[in-house]
Amino acid sequence: MVKSSMMELNENRNELFNELVGYCMQSGAIDQNLYTEYDVKRGLRDANGKGVLTGLTEISDVVGYQVVEGVKMPGEGKLYYQGYDVEDLVKGIGKRRYAFEEITYLLMFGALPTQKQFESFLAILSDLQELSGDFVRNVVLHNPSINVMNSLQKAILNLYSYDENPEDISVSNVLRQCLQIIGKIPLISVYAYHGYRHFNLNKNLIIRNPKKNLSIAENILNMLRPDGKFTELEAAALDIALVLHAEHGGGNNSTFTTHVVTSSGTDTYSAMAAAIASLKGPKHGGANLKVQHMFADIKAHVKDWDDKKELKAYLTKILDKEAFDKAGLIYGMGHAVYTESDPREIILKEFVKKLAKEKDRMDELRLYENVENISGKLIGERRRLFKPVCANVDMYSGFLYSMLNIPEELFTPIFAISRISGWSAHRLEELVNHGKIIRPAYKYVGTHREFCPIDNRSE
């Protein structure tokens, strides 16, 4: 009898909840024509998709066009870190280890380090990298999330409780906190994955300590793999991937989030947790995972990967919302800024080619290249676009990670490990320049109403 009453109560509650959902859908729906009428820049972008200018930065410059006789034209993509062309930085660093650490120094301090400065910087990062056994047990491994990004947020917020001076937002203290997070986040990410794997998938729990003489890229592979072994090419490829994801202007969603939250005067751990929350979104940090799932679908439906007609036919179905997730998107293609090329994709692709050869996965590489070559023209034709559509860095980053045997659960966390350097630089830039709290406006388009007592309200 009691059980029956509870079931009836739950049914009534479900009915009420569904009714409330309907109210939300109805009350939250805004006439889409009003956005045009009031010239609202949805997504802080103008009608051409260009970002609305909301701030100034010296940290990086993302260039997708060239100006010819005063006219803006599509051009070769360029990315600059503190004024340096990323392609020149990658070439200049060459086969040296610690490329990501050197770029982190550049982003945060505005100049490339001398050998003495760099050695001191590495020593500081190494000291700040350590995690106590208490923190690993009670925070990272306790109640593991099925999404490692949520575990990252939890751990970063918990670092606040382990900080003797968490609320101090002076530049010196924030710098210390940022360097500490940069040093610790690779360990937190890998350990959180191991915790998820053990507690959710019932696999063996193996926690490997980082080695002081290894770079961040090398330690990720060392801590992730049961035997801790990796090749020089594997470490170099991951190192460059970290470099290319470290920073991408102040307007991308997670970096802008860092500026917005920092401008409120909050602590470093809250600001970084907010940035991680932004990056977790599939429209931002999860894009390379979408690419991987799309290629798995293509492999399942296209018999001959080298048959360009068959491949084009299936890609057309994807664009026409008849295949894959029916969103009408070829993931890994197109960019908000870049037109003819994404410099990150070009650089990363060179390492992908080397790894594909070493791993005997050249047939898959040809599939990726065929999709890239066909999709650019196909999207332009089907969407009637007047600007070129290039492959972006997400086209190949997931493939690279898969060749490094990095599990999909760590794809976005590795993005966070890299982008934490950029977020730190932007947080410091916001604080140094004493900016106002960021508060854009929303126009009210509802109607004003008179209050009605509850007894007089009709259904």
C-alpha cells in the first residue's frame, strides 16, 4: 500500500516536472527577429562572424586575413605568441626538450628566457609540481567523476584549501599560484584518469610518480603508461601539441571566461576552475573528440577509404544531416578566424605524418587527408561560401593522441594542461592592467506586469 502511494506520488511529481519544463521552454523563448531588430551581437560576433572587440592583449595574435590595398582578403593563417610567429618558435626550438615549458615562460613573461633564466624556471616548476599523498587520496581519487574535466575542476578548487594565502590577488601571489597549477595539473589529470579507470571500469590502479628530469610531455607519457616507456618522437609530438594549444587569443571562450571571472576580483583557483568548465564544452575543448567519433563513423560506412567518389558521397550525407550525428557539420573543418590555413594544423600534421609512419598507420592518415581535401571544396559549394574553408587543428590532434595511446577521456584534459599557460598569462594581464569588472548588457524584451495575489490567479 505504501509502495503504491509512493509510485503515485512519483508519477504526480514527474507530471508536474514535465509541466515545469514546458513553462521553461515557453517563457524562455525569445522572438529571433528581435536579435536583428536590436542589432544584438549573438555570441559576441557581428553578422560576418567576426568577434566583437571587448579588450586588448599583447599575449597572442590570431591572423586569418591579409589586407591588400586596404581591402581585407582571405590569407595564410598566422599565430603569434608575444609577437613571435609560432612556426618560427617551433623551428627555433627544434628537437630540444621542454618546448612547452619554454613557451609557457614566453607567454607569461613576454620574452624568451636565457639559459640561466630557463634553468631556474624549470627548477621552480619542478618544486611546485609535487602533490601530497593526502591530496591524491582524499581529493583526486575520492569520488572520481566519469568525466576527468570535472575531476580537474574539483581538484583545482580543492587546492584553495591547501593554500596558506588563497585570497591574495597581488601579482606576486597569483604568479605563484599559476605556476603551482601549471606544475600540478598534468599529475592531477593523469591520476584522475587512473582513478576513473580503477573505480568505474574495475581496472588495476597504477600511480606513477613524475620524474624530476623529465619534461611535462615526457612525464604525461611516463605517468600514463604502465611501463613508463616512450620514444623520443612520441614525447616530441606531444610536446609540440602542448605548444600549439597553449594560447589562442583573448576571445576564445575559456580565455575570455578567465578575463571575465578575474575581473570580478575572485581568487585564482575559482578563475581556473571556471576556465576548465568552459573548455569542457563540446563546442570548445571537446572538438577533437567529435572529429574522432566522426572518423569512426566514416570508417564504418565507407568501404574504400581511397575511393574519393564514395568518400565525397558520404561526406555530402553528413553535410545534408543524413549521416553521423545529423548536425550537418564536418568536424575539424572551418574556423572562426582562419581562412586559407590554420598554422597549428600545418605544424601538427608534420608530426602526425612521422608518427603514422612509425606506428604503421599511413592508411588512416590518407583517409584524414582525403577528408580534408574533399571537405574544403564541398563545404564551400554546399554552403555557397565566398571564403575558403580550411582544416583546423582539431582535424589531426585527436588522431595524434590516439597514436600516442592516450585514451579519449584525456583528450580535453590535455588541452587544459596546455591552455593553463595561456589562461595564467591572461589572468595576470587582467590584474596588471586593473581592468573594470566585465559587464556586457542584455536588452530586456519582455513586458512589465502588475502583481496578482495567488488567490486570484487562474490556471
